[in-house]
Amino acid sequence: MDRHVISSQPIGYVGEHMQFETTRSPLGELVYQLKYRNGQVDDIVETAVDFARQHWEGSIDCVVSPPASLHRLRQPVVLIAEGVARSLGVPTLPNAVVKATATQQMKNVPIHERAPLLTDAIQAGTDSVQGRRVLLVDDLWETGSTLRRVAEVLGKMGASEIRALAMTRTK
């Protein structure tokens, strides 16, 4: 729906780590705060629901999110998916797709290695999507590798339609 980062300029090192002055879009800042600073999900959900209602009113039967690469007590994408589903009055299907094998975060994997890695890692789960119109929700889209793999699995599971909605995208 929006860019994640507007600009990011290096400002020097703290120890051996380069520091950046980063300007994010308003939605990008909300996603960043949710993922890394224990921020709130409500404004993100409201924005996503407004978009979904404008574009797909009455065309969504359930909400699915990709399985997470990194374990967190509060999984941002799950919180967003649950909030969107609740607001749209449809179920969220947390076990439609699962991580069959652990992977590192995709942002740390070279682009040419992502698709084969995800083909092995992301598999059909136990929640049925047969005949359903699925809204696939993700927090951040970089290359689309994860969303493509999840959509492929959902299609093979019999979803009648799949719409993807990423909150933010990288450059």
C-alpha cells in the first residue's frame, strides 16, 4: 500500500555498526514501530481494511498471513491479519500455510536463493482454503518471493481467488 522507507542516509559508525538517518512513510513508520518497538496495530489494520473495502468489498472469505521467519512473542503479520479479518467479519486461517523447515529472514537471503529456499520451507497446512476467496496479508514486501510462494501453495490447496495485500514495500 505504501513505501516503507522514503530515504536512508548513513551518519556514521557506533562501534562496528553503521548508523542511518531513516525517514519512513507514515505507514512504514507504523509497521516499523509494530515490528521493532512493540507498537500498536490499530492504525495499520484500519488502513488495510479501508483499502480492502474500497477494492474488494464482499470478495473476501478469509485472511491468511505467511508463516514468520523469525520467532517473536507478538508476530506483527499475524496481528495485522487477525485485525483485518476481525474488521471484515471473516475468519483468519493461521494454519493454512506452514513453515515446514526453518529459514532465516528473507531480507538476509540473496534474491536468487529465495525461491528455492521458500519452495522447500512453505507448505500446505491444516486449515482448508478449498473454494475460498483468500486475502493474503503481509507486513513488508521486498521482492514478492514469500507472497508468491504462499499464493502458489494456496492455489494448489484449491483457493478460488487469492488477493495479496502488503502494508509496505521496500525500494
